[in-house]
Amino acid sequence: MGFGGPVVTRGQLKHLLDMSELPHVTVSVIPFGTEYFPITGQSFDYVEGPVPQLDTVQLDTHHGGCEFLDAEAQLDKYRAVLDRMESCALATTESRDFIHHRIQSL
């Protein structure tokens, strides 16, 4: 087991299940066995709202800062990555079941 052991992992997974009950939160699981997994090479946050032109991507940088992207071409790239990730992910109910079974197996 990784950092923190089963007790910490169980708590983190339980927190994900609890948060997934909120109306504005969706938790999607991409299983390790997925044949194709789209990645960008670094972590990013995509912030969207009711006005798509105001969407922003936040990239974490290796030097401790972050970079913000808001040009339409850049946003299109990250929207495409998110769409591909979503197509690989389990449905919401299946994702919750996956997490629940993982908790039970710890």
C-alpha cells in the first residue's frame, strides 16, 4: 500500500464518495485496465462557467508556480483531452460502485 496505508486510503476514498453526493460534484473513475488513456504530460485544472469565453486552464509548473491559459485554441486542446478522458471513464454509478468496492477490499 502506498503513502499512509489502508487507513488513510480508506478515508480518502470515503471522502470522494461523500463529495460525489453533492449536486455540483462528479467523480469519474478511469480504471487501470483502460486500453487508451489520454494525458497531457502534466496536471491541470479546467475552470468553466456559464460563459465559455471566460473558461481558464491552470497548469502547475515545475518551478512551483502556475500558468493560466485562456486563449480559445488552448482551451479547445484541454476540452478535447477532458472529452477523451470522460469517454474512458466509468459512468457515475459505476464509478461510485468501484470506489465502494475498493474501500471494502482494504
